[in-house]
Amino acid sequence: MTVLDKYFELSDRASFDEAAFNELVNLFADRAEVQPAGGNKVVGRAQIEALYKMFFQMYGRIQHVWSTEKTENGLEATWAIAGRHKDGNVFAVQGIHLAQLDPEGKIHTLEVRLATNG
């Protein structure tokens, strides 16, 4: 199991399980960088924690399916997610996560790309 596999497993529980949320945040290196799709890059575990806290507060339940491959520079996961916003509306999105790892196997950089139609 790769760190991205663990990331997606924990993400599916992080909106309702504080231990899963904390474990998810700890997958990142102290000075990690996350580039969310359509958002501003965040740097450092504290900013990453704030980003994910905001993200998971919007959802009641989410479920990922994904496929992870090792690349020359790290890991690439193709994923799809379906879920329910806390307001009751359902959604589905797909995309790619590109991760580079530090020597300890923690996520050093993570770029999130959403799939485009057409």
C-alpha cells in the first residue's frame, strides 16, 4: 500500500472520524506543499491541516475509488469521488493526484488536478 492509497482510505473517513483526519494530516512532511485544483498553494502542515479541515467540513460522507501507480518522480493516483454535501446535495468528481515523497515516505508535494470534460 502506498502513502496515496492510505491518503484516500483516510479521506473517506476524515469528515466524521477525528483520528482518521489527524492520521491523514500526518501523512504530509512538515514543510509539504499542496496545490489544490483551482486554489492557492498551501505550505506547511498547519496550513495543510486548515485546508483539509475546511474541505471535510463541507461533506457528510464521501467515497473514493482510485488506482495508484509509481512514477519516475513519485506517485500518481487517478481517482473518482462521490459524496453528499452537508446541505444534502450529492456530487461526483474525478481527477488525478500527483505526489512526490520525502526520504521518510511522507508526502512532500501534492498536486490535485480535476478531470475536464471535452
